Amino acid sequence: MTKEWRAAGMRVLIVGADRMGNITSKLRERGFEEITHWCGRSKTFWKKSIPIDVAQVIIFCDFIDHNTMRNVRQQAKANDIPIVYSKRAISHQRLIV
């Protein structure tokens, strides 16, 4: 099941992936005005808190530390923030943007 993401004026948090490529432009087309990116490989990222005004979290599973993924997932669930899990491969990006 594919969802149509429209997020007028909202903020998205992307966790994982070293480079964003064209993902940011695609998310802006969908209405996300502010895009926050955490690379997710450093041990310091698993201690970070999700910003309050984040409307959606996108996790690139193949570029993230396990503790970071667990922490982000728990925070998003506690705050009812939807999460999309994806690989960074272009075939998976079409599902999220």
C-alpha cells in the first residue's frame, strides 16, 4: 500500500544516508519546508532527541547504527510521529517521495 505524502509547511527528519542526493528536492515538492538530516553512523546520534515540530521520520536502514534506529523509533512512537523505513536505493525512494 502506497501513501501519498502531502505535508504543507511541515518538517521531516531523515536519519541515515551520508548524502541526500535528490531526496530533499522531492520532499520539498511534497510540501516539506524544513528537512533535518542526521547521518546516523556516529555514536552521538543515538542520544539525540527528535525536534518537537517533526511531522514525519524517514529512516534509511542501510546507513544507520542500530542504537540510533532503536532510539528514533521509540521517540517517534511515543510522540505519534509516522516513520517510513527505506533503503537508500532509488527503487525504494519512489515509495517515500
